[in-house]
Amino acid sequence: MAGYLTTHVLDTARGCPAAGLRIELFSVDGEIRSRLAEMVTNDDGRTDSPILPQDRFATGTYELVFHAGDYLRATGQDGEAPLFLDEVPIRFGMSDGEAHYHVPLLLSPYGYSTYRGS
């Protein structure tokens, strides 16, 4: 089995999945970022398929960019401009070519957390 990458976004301020949040995936090679995918979370706060599926998986350095500002505005959590959080980039490495990597985002208007999930 080849590796793959999934993500999940939870709105911790509202206590629910973050539906409709746009996410971009980039591969990173030194100073070069190459966009590989763009998806929007479903009603469960997940993408409908892996953001990096098995047939495109490769080890290396990646960056997920969560477009939190658009989501926060759409859900009435934007507050005064400028937003405290707008784009949330998370750069991480994947070294095991056979593993499932899961990078969730726990989001609120003034903070976020991430970890390697399962």
C-alpha cells in the first residue's frame, strides 16, 4: 500500500466541523513551492477524497494552506479588520512512503492547533 495524505478541519469556537473551507496543497523543494491540489471541506470538515492520493504520493516536504479568513467571514466570526488569522500555512515532512499522513486543523478566530493524526 502506498502512502497518502488527508486533512480535517474542526471549528473549535463553534464546536462543529468547518464546512466550506478552501485548502491548497503545495510541494516544497527549497525555495520552490508547487501547487498540487485545491479542495474545499465537506459538511464533515473533511475533503471528499485524500488531498494527496496514493497514486500521486511521494515523500518530501509539503505545505497545506488553509484559507481560514474566508471561512471565518462566511460564518460571521471575522470581527474587526484585519483578521487575526487569514491564511494558515502548515509546512510538514512526510518520510514514510507507505504511511497514511493525516494533518488536521483545529481552528478558532484567534488560534489554531495541528498534529499528526491517524
